[in-house]
Amino acid sequence: MTKPIEKWPDTYVPEVFAKKYGLTLKQAKTIISSNGPSKHGCDVGAAAFIRALVMRGTRSPARRRPTPGAAP
């Protein structure tokens, strides 16, 4: 669940934040909501999010285990 970021004063405008970090609008809103109205907190959160995306892109995906009782 995301917090209502539209009512926070002195926070990033999601469109500006998304453009600054090359994020989608949904990703930008999630980062702003998760890190509160602090621009510094959002900047740090964006850097961590981008590093996580890079790390995820360099690893092979985990093997999914079949769900018990599910058809193959």
C-alpha cells in the first residue's frame, strides 16, 4: 500500500523524480512513498533501487520450485 504522497509538502513531484533517475512513474511513486517526504531519503532510496536492478540483471533468475499439487 502506498502513502498519499500528493499531500506531502516539499517532496519530489513524481514525474520530475522519475525523469531525474530514469525510472517509470510507478517506480518513482513507490520510492517516494517508501522513503517519506525527504528529498535526501528519496535520493538515497533511488540509488539503492537502481543498484538492486543492476544486481538483479547480472544474476541468473532463481529456479522456481513447482507448487505442490499443481499441474506441471
